[in-house]
Amino acid sequence: MSDEVKTLHLVMHGRVQGVWYRDSMRREAEALGVSGWVHNRSDGTVEAMVQGDGDAVDALVRWAHRGPQLAQVERVAVELGSGSFAGFEVRR
């Protein structure tokens, strides 16, 4: 584990809504000790802000490229994020 706290903003494109993406990401984030939130956007993408140990955040980004079994992730846009989070929330 690294000492660095990393915060990233992610937008997942592809077949990512209606496939349990958000709840699967919450479970994966909690398993990795990553905080933040995830929600569906009206354009069909899924958006997330993730924060935690650099290695754990990197692992969650790798997971985001795959997603849950029914997802078909075409691409993940990754940018630096901001904020402070406790726990991981699925937003409606």
C-alpha cells in the first residue's frame, strides 16, 4: 500500500446501466477500502468519484474497465477529482 491519497473522477461508457454496475462498484470499493460515490447519468454513462490509497484506487480503476459480468465497458474517462468522502455511496 502507498501512503498517497488519490482522488479520481471516472466516467464509464458502454453498456453500464441496468447491469448492476453501481452496486458492484460499491462492493468492490468497500472491499478495497476506497471512498466516494457512483451514480447513473442521463446520457447512459455511469459517473464516479473515488478516493483512497493510491494502489487501491488504481485497482478500482482497473475493475471499472471490466465492471460486473453483464457490463460491456467501452471506455473509462479518468480525470483528477476533488472532495473528501467517508464510505462509498450509490447515488440515485
